[in-house]
Amino acid sequence: MLELDLALFQALNADAATLPAVVTVARWVSQQLPTAMGGLLLGSFVLGNAGQRRALALALASMALAWVGVQLLRLAVPAPRPAQLGLGVQWIEHAARAGFPSMHVAGAAALAASLALRPVTGLTWLAVAVTAAMVWSRVCLGVHFPSDVLAGLLTGGLAAAAMHALAARATRWQALLHKSPQGNAP
């Protein structure tokens, strides 16, 4: 393990001297904020216009691709979580499974990156702020190393970029398929 990764973990992981309010906020960010964001996204999808619905559907597809990416990386690199190595304080219960990369951060980063590529008024910057809060909370609560959340950021960002590239290619193909041949235009 890199010394820098361990030093950052020890600096950010809450301990007995950490204010209880900090741990409470970190728990809320990790455990309740994803559900709150899901509700907000669902409401935005239902109430939004066609462009907003397309952007949110693309963001959801980006998050799904990030989930697949995390699963594949965890199979390839089954790195333990800090508590599995006896490091730091773990403030929430968590199964003893691979922690590299962070699924929470990958999903949040995929959402933020996708909305940065196809903005939805009011949601884009909120998704970026949620991602930053998720990065902090996962290390603060002791369930991830900084390298885990960094890998989650990269996985989510790459998933969003790949999904947007696929969507652009599909749009080009659709346009080509529906284009009338020259001379036969209506």
C-alpha cells in the first residue's frame, strides 16, 4: 500500500476525537443522500421536458455502466477495505468484500460527469457537490482508502464518457438510417 494513501486515510478517517456531528453528517451522506438524490432524479425525470429526460436517462445508463465497471475491477483487484486490515475506525457496518473501487463514488461520479456532458439546470452542480461529499464520507467513515474513492471517480467518469460516446454514435447511425437517398427526397 502506498504510504501517501495510508497517510491520507489516517488524516481523513474519523476517530474518537472527531466531533459526533461530523460522523453523523458523513453517515447521512453515505446512507441517506443516495436515496434522496434518487428521489430528486425521479421527480426531475417525471416533471422534466424531453431533453431533460434524455439527459437523465443517459446519466442512469452511465451509472449502470459504472456499476459494471466496479464489479469487473473488484474481480480483477480484490483489494481489502481498511477495517479488514485492522486500520482506522469503521463507523458504519459494511460487508467484508473488496473495496476497490468505491461503488458509491463511482455511481455519484458517473451521474455528475454525465450531467456535466449534458447539463440539466439545477442538477449538474448538485451532482458534483454530492460526489465531493461522497468522496469525503466514504474515507471519513473508514470504509474506503483514498485510492478506492479516486478509482471510483475515474470509473464513474470513464463510464459517463463511454456512454455519451455510444449515445452520440447511435444518434449518428440513426440519422444515417433515416436519411433519404439523394434524388428520392420527398
